[in-house]
Amino acid sequence: MRTTAIGIAMLNDEREHVWKQNNPENMAVVKAWTDFIRKNLKNVDGSAPEIVTGSEIITGVRSAQKVGEELSRANCKQVIMLYNVWNFPFLCWPFINSIGDVPILSLSNNNGQYPGNVGLLATDGALRQAGKRTHRIVGDLKDKKTQTKVLSWICASQARTTIQNEVFGCYGGHSMGMETGFAHLTPTLKCLGTTVRQVDQLLLVKVMEKVNKTEVKKGREWFEKLLGKRLKYDGKMLTPQTLETQIALYLAMREVNEEKGFDFCGLKGQRELTEYVCLGDVPEMIMNDPYDWNGTKESIVCSTEADAYAAITMQLMKYITGGMPTLFMDVRLYHPDLDIWDWCNSGNHSSWFAAKSMKPEDNFQHITFHPALEFYFKAGGASVEFDAAPGRMTFARLGLWDEKPFMVIVRGESVKLPAAKRKKLNDMTNPTWPHVHAKLECTFDEFLSVFPCNHVLGVDGDCAQSLVYLCEIAGITPVVLGKTKEGLDTPIWERVR
């Protein structure tokens, strides 16, 4: 998985008799934090960002420039500035100016013998005076809360700096006139540095005609083996041929993504593909999965209806979690008697969420392929049906208000319900589609009053703090709901503007 390099450096006192005495201890602090980050920052595929430490503790202008240039040559896209003792604050400028405009974390141990906190506040204060959006964490390396905050910040910065130079492949444009799914270039470029290239779905159709037929057959047989009787061929809407068409679409998207350099993508589907080619549910699912019939692979974000801000939210969540699959859902139905949302849509639920296993056979035990609904999807194919496994989740969505970006963030869970209750709820919407029975840490009214659109995105676990850090780094206003916002502080740049 793609990552960006992390730079680590420490500022010190300019006085020679001081730094000669305390530099050995300072270097030990740098090494301890570096070792901790290397040990604990791993992606799903086993990869990890490169960590680059300055060759020396910064004690003057020339050493500040030297260390800054070292990190710049190593292409560090974010910097952790460590504080352990009092330092000369102005040295931050020859250091930072040698690297460039990157996210900055100021990190100090809570050390009473040497005023590291004083150095942090004096130096970080200088950076903020000039408009730098820094973050500050103070605490001992052995403290679990401090460790969690540091890793959350790094994951957030990784997501922001990795997506910065990526391209979203938009197949067909936003679907059915849903303007909240449009790729809004200017605010997206300003905040995230991400651009979009729109390609007509006709290209996919033409590439589908040339994909390897043996590979298509291999995919169909893989699904047939995994699903057995739960692959409900009906001789009309869902046949081996219509399933193979969906598999060919998946292979075509992968091929065009590679050819065009698309890091993530969205598929319009309705109405051209769904009425004349096939339903996109299976190809979208398998794109977002961490495996296919050829084994383990990277989850490639693909949004239904080519919803650009959904895809960007998913891509950010993917990077924050080290490459975990993400969910795309419709905000479908609220059950006030249960305080539960039923979030479902045709397609785009990664099959990983059925049992949260990296083994497809574990997940597909809970999955059924139904014939596509002819009323909506005349070209046919399979609809994917399962209920998401229970567990802690984080839900979010990037949106715009008057062209200004914001992100709604809320913790919650996918709840486990008795089989009869699940069936009753699912029958109220569409029982042939995937469902998440979601309980949120906010009220119905709070959610409804601020949510930007009809598509909500989710990821396993709790990454709310990282999403907030990411928004603050990128200049996106985080709108955190309910209990999720407890313990989160409004940054200074939001208070004084």
C-alpha cells in the first residue's frame, strides 16, 4: 500500500555547554519514539511508512538547515518535532523552511527536570503565529493515551499526504443527477490536493470485450464454489453469463485503473450500464475486497454511482486504518423504536464485512447472490445480500456547505440482531441487498440536521480522532456528532477566524 515518509527531529539549546551535556539523553528520546512508531505502525499488507530521523539534534542555524535538508531529500511528507528540553524557538524556521509546507506534530514528554513543555509551547507558538496548523501532544512515551494520540495523528497525516497526489477515476460521471456525488475540483484540490479524471463508461464496455475469458471463467467458478445454492441462478436476470459480464467489468476497471494511473475510482452504473450491460454490485464489491479468486490483494476503493466525495471519504478511511476495506451505504431507514438505522444500498458493501475475515470462505458463508431487480436493473446480474457482522465502527462523509468542505464524523456500531428481527427489518427495504443495522452515538435529529447527502461511509473500529486530525490538517471543518465529540477540542484557528 502507498505510504509517505515520516521525518523526526529534535530542537535543543544553542549553548554548547548545555547541548553537549543533554544531547545523549535527547538522542535516546528520539530513538525511543522512532522505535515505538516503527514497531506499531503497520498496514494490513505488512508494509509501513519509512521513518527518517535527523542525523543530529538541532543546536544552531546550520544544524537546523542540515537536518531539514536531510528530511527534504528523503521526501518526508510530515514531521514530528520532539521536545525534551528547553530549546531556542527561532531554530524551527531554518529547519521547517528547509523541508517545506508539511503537517507538523509537536510532541513533548512531560519532563519536570528539563522544561520540554516550555520549549514546545514557545516553538509551536511561533509556528502558529505564522499560520501553521500544528498539533500538540504532551505525555510520556509509556502512557497508552499518549501512544494512541501519536499513532492517530500519524495515521491522519499519512492519509492526507498520501491522497495528496492521487487521481480519482470517475467512470461515467455522477449518477442520476445526484449533485452531492459530483467531483467538486476546486475545494478538493485546495484541501486534499486530489484531482479527478472522468472517463466514459463506454471505455469499460470496450475493454470488457477484450478481457481474458479464462480469467472470467475462473472468477465465476470461484463464486460458484463459495456460494453453492446461495448463488440463485434464475435463468433470466442472474445466469452464468450475466455473472461473467459482472466479472468482466471488474477486470476492465482494474485494467483501466492501472493504465490511467487511477488510485481509486467510482462507477456510475445507472442508468447506462444497469440497463444495457450489467449491474455493478459484484464488481464494486470485489474491488473493495482485500481478495479475489487470485488470492490476497489491496482493497481498491470504488464508489457506487461514481460518488466522488464518497470515494474520497472511503480512501481517507482506508489509509487511516492501514488499508482496511470500507463500506458505502445509503441512509435508508430509521427505526425509532430500536434507535437503529438500516443502511443498505444496491452494491458496494465489501464482502469482508460479512464476517470480518481475510479468508473469503469465512465471509461468503453469510452471503447470497440474488437476481438483480428487473424493475431497476434491466441488464441483469447478481445483487449481493448479507448483514454486516457486529462490531465497533466509525461513520463519516465529506460534504460542502456554500463550497466550503466539512466532514461529518460519528462513532457507532453494527449491531447484532436476532435472525427474525433482521429479516423483518430487511424486508421493509430490500431483502436482496446488503444491510448494516447501525446504532450511532448521536440522535436521529442531530444526524439528520447536518448530514450532507444520502450516502454514508463506514470503516471497522474507532478512527474518529484520526479523522478529526486529518480534517484539521487539511483545512476541512470536522462536524463531530453526539458522544463522539467528547474529549475533542476546537483548534485555535477555528476559534479566532
